[in-house]
Amino acid sequence: MKQKMKQLMGILLSLVMVLGMFHGMSLTATATSDPYSMIGAYFLMPGRGASTTMNFPGASTGNPVYVSISSKPITVTSESVSISHSTAGSYDTVSFNGTQYYRGDWNVGAGQFITSGSGTVDDPYVFAQLVTVSFDSKGGSAVDIQCMITKAEDGKTASASGKAERPTDPTRDDFVFGGWYSDNDLNTLFDFNTTVTSNTTIYAKWRQHGHKFTYTAAGATITGTCLHDDDLDCPLASNDYKATLTIAAPTSLSYDGTAKAAVITDANSIKGDATIQYQTKSSAGTYGTATTTAPIDAGDYKASITVGGATASVEYTIAKVDPAVPSGLTAIYGQTLADVTLPYGWTWDAGTSTSVGNVGSNTFYVSFAESDNYNASSNVSVTVTVNKATPVISAENKTVKVGKTVSLNATVSPEVGVTWGYTSNEPGIATVDENGVVTGVAEGSTTITISATATDSNNCNNAENKTVNIKVLNKNPQTITASDVTAAYGDMGKKVTATVTGTDNKVGAISYAVKEGSGDYIDVDSSTGALTIKKAGTATVIVTAAETTDGGADNSGYAKETKEVTVTINKATVTVAAKDQMIYVGDTVPDLSNPVKGTHYTVTGLVGEDVLGGTLVLAYAKNPDNTKSGTYAIEVSGASVPDTEKYNPEITYQTGTLTISTKSGSGSYGGNTGEQTTPTPESYTIPVENNSAVNVGANISNGTASVSDITSADIEKVTQPSGEGSSTEEPQTTLTLDLSGAKQEVSSVELKPATVDILADTTSSSENCVDTVTIQMTNASVELDADALNNLSGEVTTEPLKVSVEETKQEKLSQNQQDALAGTDNLMIFSTNITTGSRDIHELGGTAKVSVRTKLTEQRNPNFVRVWYLTKDGGKERRITRCINDWTKYVTTTCSDYAVIYDETDQNETIPPLESVNLDKTKLVYDGKTQTVSIKAVAATAVDEKDTVVPQDAYTVTGLTAIDAGTYRVTVTAKEGAGYRGAAEVTYQIDKGVTSFKASAKKKTIKAKELKKKKQTTTVKVTGLSTGSSKPTYKLSKVTKGQKKKIKVNKKTGKVTLKKGTKKCTIKVKVTSPANKNRKALTKTVTIKVK
């Protein structure tokens, strides 16, 4: 292409030179070594004869260059010529080479064009120029450019004198040449008899042969034979119109943990959309369920591919391999083989309790039991490299009272022989002996350094020194116990829970505070520890146990203590779920262009008033075809979280489903009361679907579909074994018999007794994921659970089971039922019936979810559509109901007559109302501290079980904490837009606590001889009175006879006064803490003796 462009430029430049010459201009010719193209133009003078020779000076070699011009052909006899002309001191150069032919009929006169060497050019009379014809082969083989000469006289308009020659037809794989066309759109055929007057491009047209194959198969090869029934050449003609596809085993057939996919050789692309199917071959020679997933494990397999009804297959075996011998095993001195991890499948021959031995390389033996992919291997020697143990010292910070001792109790891990050393940084505050016993000397803080020197230096290193903090107090130490907290942004009910312990119960009150620098992340209730989460991150809460004035071993009180608790707040995850939609064939597809929250989607995970950012987009994965039944995924995208510091930026999207079902035909459903015609019986293939599908035949006549046998083998093909499947996709739990695509109305279905038994067994089996069976008719669906199916299986004997849902007229109801409907906005009356033979089955013995079509006007809100069960005696029983896209679904246990009622005072369960709250505990006992209950679960009333468990981020809670004894109410309120409504409440009880205290007399014994001189006093003292208890009162309860008048007890202070002259006696003082709203009463007796 580059060379052709250079040629074209040479031609154009030649024309410029010719047209630009005038009388008196001189020409010279010199040789050049860089020619570009053929000569583009030349001059002829009048009356100069038929042949002109131009003789120019030669190149530096002295060889002349000749240009011979004759009438036809015109021949350039040189290999390389450069013609230059001078105009005002500038030079333009035209280069050419090769031979050029004049293709027109052109006579010229004789005459000399230019003199030898140089000369004067007379007025030009005749000139000629080139035009080109280019061929665009449009993907075919290349075609050379053709050049023609045209001429003009005395400045007249040029007239064509050349025609393009038709070249050899180009070729193109799998196409047939269809001619040359003047336009790129291939509308006008080019006429090669037309003279060419300007540069022209013409275009190739191609026709493609379309293969029409018939297919045969033999072994591993499928042969496609083209019918070649059109007028175009078939590229396969040389191969007898045949193309082959071959399936072969993979080249690597030893297990290596990778898939072993069969290889397809398909040179002529006859495979199309066909996929390879793989089956496992059992030892009995039977083949398992086909799958498109290539096998990985060792075993025998068959790979097959089907094209146009012809199937080719190949069998191959993935061989077991010997397991790789473990290597690179390391251990630390002091460990056992249990601490050395072997690759999966290997075991220690010596047992895991065996020591790894001393430092160095030690040999042990391992074995491998034969498995699915590996051969057995036994008594294989392996090397374990044992490294020195570096013990790590463990010791906790300690608090000790002045004059008291505490042991550091240091340990090392691993447990090896060490010599301990202890050094106090400030012996004036605390000392430590050679056994690690610390003695408090003076109030303050110091550190103690602990060292551990290995006694076996061959196998152990010395431990790194450990420093512990020692706090010496003038009061008794108390210990705070509290765990770190992990939460997510938006969590409620999270709290820091701390307890404090001492030698008695007089420990200090606990309080909570946010550490400086953590206030951006949390707030904490100072008395309860309840957390308010502000954003994701890490925060710290300081727990403080207050100083006390009494308590402890010596009753001097407890010193203030603090502890830091780490609160880790993870970002919240937002979930946007597309809501399922349902329509009938022919209905308008729901418009998702402006999605409405609650109608088209739900959002969970947002906190408070936060809203989604971005532009939420709901779209169908492929355009729904509302002319036939089917399902279409509704995909969600485009949203963003409101704050990436609080929320995970990746939103979890959950796909919804649009279900299109076939409308009922000309039967009674939908209110058609005209004369009915009997439809032609129809043979129909039912998809039986769970995690895959099989097809089962059915005959439809007069609205009833009689289903062929569904076998256990059919069930095995469509169900997924329990516990298998993708971790990200929940397995389908319902088995569906789908008749919604039938051409005529199907309002009832007949199942054979054996089929009913198999369906009942399927829902009861723990070996699959099926819990229910759904019978999808054109006007309704009935979903039966395992209890219902087992009950129906017991009812069926030899006659089929018939399930029907049919609309009926009000006048067909009993008078009591009609009276019950008086004054209601009745949208529809229908009956749900299950029969076998002549027997009606009224009670299902389980649960059914029934969906019926209910066409609503725009003025009616589907949230107020309710299904009522009509009893024969005129009663109405409300059923749990959901109405979406004109489908009304309800839950029942009874087959009977039903009515669909519209009542704006009775909202249904389309948006499930909160029903109940379950707490972790409902009975507590007063302890003087704030107590918190937690929510275990919140339930809602809903048609589908998955909607009955309310997620935590769908509600708010109040009333979880309380202190005093009493009854408290927890209220759970649904968040707006979270897919639930209303509120639910539950109560819990804090019972009165038991009062506790100790009572004793300051002086338990008084000498009688001292009472002879003067009166004596003592005081009954109460200690350890439980929080919230009433202040004690004191009363003289008993005294030795004759001495009562000499004894007085102050009922408020407990002071006991013995008057002068009191004789030997026993005095009993009753100490009582009266009952109050939080504590029960407690009475104790203190004895004082006069001796």
C-alpha cells in the first residue's frame, strides 16, 4: 500500500510539472538512484512526426539516458529518470521507472520535443496524463491498481481515452465473489466498458455460503455434512462437503487438583453452543448425572458432546498419584509430634505424643492411607529439624498493699528448665525475693525485671527479660474484670460489662468513661457502660472502680482501680434487595426505571436517617417477554453508601425475580360468566424444577392436567443433596411442577398415588434440600409442606389426588356464607379443593401456601387485600395474606371456600408486622447495678418463613436496661423502609434481691465487776450491707430475767447501754433491715454477754 501511495504522488506531481511549464523553460535530465513511480505526463509538439526521441545528458558515469515516445505503446526505456524544471530558482522533481503503456487510440505528429542536452520548449500543443482505477476487495485477495492515459487539446476539457480491464476475480475464504460495484454500498454494478476520466475506486461484492448440516456420530467424532442446497460454492466441496468435530481425552490424566477437561477439535466451527457433558462412571459400569463441570478427582469418566442430535463421547481415567513426601518439617525443642503439622492425609507412625527430641535433624516415620485421589504409602522416613526453644516469660502486673505481699507467679512457655532472677527498680517502694514474692514498702509505683536463664543451653536459649508494673497502695487492691467489645456501626444494645472483686463485697462502684481521643467513635453511659456507636474505628473505654473507705482484709477500704477496654467498631454492611415481582402473560412488565423503596426494593443496614447515595438502578438481566411464561432476574446496581467511614463501600446486592405466568383461559376464573366452550385436549410437557429440571408429560382436558408418573430417578436428577452447593447461593427448597405455560387454562392437577408418595418422601428426606412441593397452575399455585404431603399420601389409595383452585359465584355459597359476606368489598370468591376419588380432603394435616390471581384497579392498595376462610356455619377466619402485582398469597391448613376482601381498615402482611420479641432472659434479681437484657430474636407475621425472622438492622429498641426491681417493657419498632411495620413488646421482671449484711458487737463481753463501778456501753455494728437495702434498726429482743430494765438499745444507732449494777446476763439484740421496693427483709441477732 505504501508503494502504491508513492506511485500516486508521483503521478500528481508530474501533472503539476506539466501544467506549470511555459515557453522558454529549459529541461535537463540526470540519473537518479531513488525512483518512485512511472512517468506521470509528457509533451508533444505539433507537426513533429510520430516519434520523438529525448536525449538528455547522462549521469556522472557519462551514460546518456533515452526516453522514446511513439504513438503506441509509449515506452520509458530507462531504469531511472529524473526530470527537473526551473522556475524562479526553485526545482521540482518527478521520478519514474519501469514501463508504461498508453491504452488509448492516440495519434501524434512528428517533431522534436526537446534538443539534446538542453533546449527551449515551444508552446505545448498536446499533453497526456494518468488516471487510476483502484480495487477495494473488501477482505478478499489484493488486486493491483490499473493506470489509464487521457488527453486534452488546446486547453479543452479532457476526454477519456482509456478503459479499465476486468482483473482476475479475487478470492475470500468461505465467500463467493459477486462482482465489482461502483459504490461502497454495492448498489450499482461497475461497467468495464466505461472509459475512465478520473481516479476511481470500485468495490468487490461477496456472497457467503451458509452451511446446512446434517449430523452423524461415530465414537469420538461428529460429522457434519453440508446440504449445499444454494447456488453458492461450498468451501467444504473439496472434502465431500463434510466437516468433523472430535472430542478427545485431556493430555494430562494424573490427579493434580485441577480440572481435566476434554479437548474439542473443530476446524470448521460446527460446535455452535453445544457444551461438553461429563459423567462419572461407577465400578458397576453405570454413569452418574451429567454436568458441565470437568472432573478433578481420580476416577473413570465419560465426556460427551451433542450437536444436532448426534453425540460423540470419549472415556478416560484420571489416575491416583502417590502423595508427596512431607518436607521442610520444623519443631522447637520441648514440643511433641502433635505440634508438627503434616500435610493432609499423613499421620505419624510413632503417635503424636512422641517428643521431637533434641536440637538437630531427627528422623521419624509417617504413613498415608489410600484416599480418593492418592495411593497408600507407609513407613516413609521424614526429617524434622528441631530448633532451640526460646522461652517466653509470662507474668502479670500486680497491686499490693503496704506491708503485704503478692507473688508474681512467673512462668515460661515452653516449660523448660530455667533459673529465675528478680530485680526491683525501686526497692523503697517494693522489694522482691528470689522466689518472686513482692512486698509493698511505700505507696507508689515501680517495676520489677524478671529474668529466666536456661539450664540446658544446648537445647534452649535464655528468655528475654520481662518487666512487670507494681503498684503499692495504702489501701486494699480491687480487681476489675472486663472484656473487649466488638461491634458494627449501627449496632444497638452493645455495652462494656465490667465487674470488680475484692476480699469482700465492699468493692468500689464501677463507672465508665471514653478515653481521650475516642470521642469521635463512641459515647458511653457512665453508670451502665452502654455504648453509642458513632463511626467505625477503634476506641477505648476506661473502667474505674472507685476508692472505698472500708472493706478489704483489714477493713481499711479499697484503692481506686482502672482498666482500659478496647472497642472495635467494624463498618456496617448495606444490603439492597430487589423485591420479587409477578405478572400474567400479556400484562405490562413492571417499570423499573424509577424504583420505589418498599415496592421495588428494600434496604437494610442503614442507620438512623442515613440514605443511599448514587443512583440506584434496577434492571432486568434480559428483556422480559410478556407473551409467554418465564422468569427474569432483576439486578440491582448503582447505589453508594452515605459515608465510607461508617459503611463498607461495597454494597451487597440481592437479585429479585420477575415471574410471568400464563393467564387462565376461557374457564370460570376471572369472572367470565359467558357460555364456555370445551377446549381441545392438550399434551403438555411439565418442567419439574428444583436446582435443575426434568420434563414430565401431562394430558390437559377441560382444565385438568393429568400428570404422568414422577419417579425417584426424576427427583434425584433435579434435587441438590443436602449440604452441597455454592456457599453464596441458597439451595432451592421447593420442588415445582410448572403448568403455567399451558395453552389452555389449568385450574386443577391430578397426581398418581405413587407420585404423591414420592413427593411426600422427598420433602421428608434429610438427603436433599426440598421442604415443599409447589403445583403451579395457570390461575393459581399451591405450595404444600411435608406434613401436608405425608397426610395426603396416607389418604390416597388407588385413585389419583386432584388439587384444584377454581373461582365460584356467590350464589353457590351457603346462605350462611353469603350472609357473612354482606357489606364487604368482595373482589373474588374461590374454592380450594383436594380430592381423591369421591372423597373430599378438608383438613390438610399441614400447611399450604396458595396464590391466586386478583386483578386490582389503580385505586386499590394491595396492602389492604385480605383472604378470608368462609366456614359453612357463616363464620369468617382471617388468613395471613400478601398481595404483590395482582397475586394474592395466603397461608392455610384447610381446603374450603375463600373470599378475597378489600378493607382499608385491615392491613395485610405484604409488609410483615412485627409480632413478638424473644429476650435472652426475662427473670432477673435486683443487685443494685444497672442490668441489661438482650434481644435473641424478633419475629414478624409473614406468608413466607424467610420473612418471619426480622434482621437486627430492621428495627429500633427501647427499654433494655433497668436498675430497680419491677416489671419493664421492651419495645421493638420497625424502621421505615426496612420491609417491616409496626411494633412488638415484651416484658421482663427484676425481682427483689436478698438483703445481706454482717452484724457484730464492738464488745461482745463485758465484765460484771466493771458494772459495779459505772455503766458500760457497746455498739452493734452492721457491715457489708447490700446495695439498696434499708437502713438497719436495732431492738432488744431477749435478756436474762431480772436485767431487762437495766439494758437499753438505741434503735437507730445500735448503741447498747448497760446501767451500773447490771449483773451477769446474756443480752440478745435483733438487727433488722426492713423490706423495701428492691430488697427483701433480713433480721440477724447479736449476742452480748456480761460475765
